[in-house]
Amino acid sequence: MASLNDFLFVSGLLFAIGLAGVIIRRNIIVIFMCLELMLAAASLTLVAFSRFHLTNGLPDYNGQVFVFFIITVAAAEVAVGLAIIVALYRARQTINVEDLTSMRG
């Protein structure tokens, strides 16, 4: 059976990969996916703490309920973020972050 440390290690690894992707990559879609990976890592941490925090011998489900709100916010972020990315591509014909230095073109 996996311990809390195992879940936290995987969550930290996912978060580190997402953070490295945001810092290193220049493609706005890859950056967007790395942000989603970081949200997934935070959700995994909440679920792990919720699972291993026992109340009266049963798992405390408050963290898992909070994950539903994170998923809802992530879905709204995807809708708005992809719309912004499509608008930027139509206006500038690029999705490279270095080419998008100003809001006016």
C-alpha cells in the first residue's frame, strides 16, 4: 500500500515538472498545459491529505470536495485561456511567447 510520502513525492514531482515547463518553454500552449499539470499536482496533494487524515476511523473528505472546486475552476480556465490563445494566434500568427511582447501589434 502506498504511503502519504509516496503521494507527496509524486505530487511534488508533477509540480516541479509543471514549473520547469512554465519557466523553460516558449510555446504558449505548452505553458498552458504545464499550468494544468501544476493544478493536478495540487489536487493530488489535497486528495492524499484528505485520504490519510482520519476522523473517527474514516477518511476526511473535505480535501476531496475542495478538488471538485479546483476542477471547476480549471475547466473555466481552459475555456477562457484557449479562447485568448486562439485570438492571439489570429492577431499575431504566432504562439511563441517571445514574439508576444506587447498587447498592441
